[in-house]
Amino acid sequence: MTDSTSSHPPRNRPDATEAPQKRLSTSSPTSSSELADLKVRLHRSLRQYPDFPTPGILFEDILPLFSDPLLHKSLIRALELQVTDSYGQKQTPDVFVGLEARGFLFGPSLALKLGAGFVPVRKQGKLPGTTETAAFEKEYGKDFFQIQSDGIKPGQRVIIVDDIIATGGSAAAAGSLVKKLGGTLLGYIFILELDFLKGRDKLNAPVHTLLSSQGEGGSET
């Protein structure tokens, strides 16, 4: 199994001490095999908590991926490979947009790795300056996301990232904000997908996920 945690980066990747490069490698059998191995390693490290925070909910915990530095490095490498395999050189992202709050855990690192900017989407009232707003439905009513109006320039290519896609409402709201600012939405990337909730059906751009879980039953993210 390819070791993605080596201190020596592959020859076609820049060293961490060098300036990030806005170039994506094309998919290869080697990178596909490495990505498959990383997915197995990451999936084994997830934790599930039944009946949390309420009875009938199976809570998916991704935090172990960040508590171990080798797993954290493997996660960023897997996401990097997911982007390069999915989009190649012709659709290099200019900006990664991360959703509050767990999209902030890995979005900036992934953006830096691929030579892109990072822009946060936050709950209403948490960002200074002029903002754009989009509503989305939650179990007990509406909530609102905001993005700074100068966060994305017209024509910039954008990938939205978050930890888990469940019902898809919050991700769809973030996508509408990208389009309000004139960005070109390339797609969405998530660590984990709760397939049975069919959240990707609400999204109007390609969806890529590293892992899937929970074929049936309740969930909360």
C-alpha cells in the first residue's frame, strides 16, 4: 500500500517549503490505487455513536481523522487526489469554499495544497462587511448562510467542501451564494456521504465523496 504519510513528497508535487503551484496532475493508475488505499484507512478510523444526540440518531464522528497527525495528513492527501482525479488540469479550482463549521477543519489546508484561495461560508451575522445571504431548510425551520461579497470574483472556478453531506440543504445554499457572486461552481467534495438521505439530488453540480456510510436509519451531522 502506498504510504501517503512519507516526509518526502512525490516528485510531481511541490515540497511544503515551496510556493504552492496551481497545477493539477492527471489521474493515473498509481494515484487511483493510492486513493483507494487511503479511503480504506480513513473509513476504518471513523467512529459511530448510536442515539446521539437524540434517540434514533446514529452520529458519524470524523474527529479521529484530525486527532492523529498521520491520519490528518492522509485525509488531506486523499482529498487532493479526489480533486485531481475528478477535475484534472482543465478545471483547476481558484477557490475552495468551506461550510461552517467543519469545512473549516480541512478546507484551508486543501486549498493551500492545490494553490487556491479559501473562502468561508458562515451562519448569518458572523461575517463583517457586505455579504450575500441564502436560506436553507432545517428540521425545525429556516437557517441562513452568508458569504462576503468580495470573497469570489466573477468567473473564478469554485469547489465547495464540507465534512458530511446529509440532506444537502446547506450545501445547496452555499452553491447559490457562489453563483450570486458570479463564480463558476465546479462541484462539491465531502468526506462522508449518508447515501440514504439522497442529499446530492438537491445539488446542481457534480458531487464527489471520499466515504459513504449508513445505508438506512437516522443520522445527524
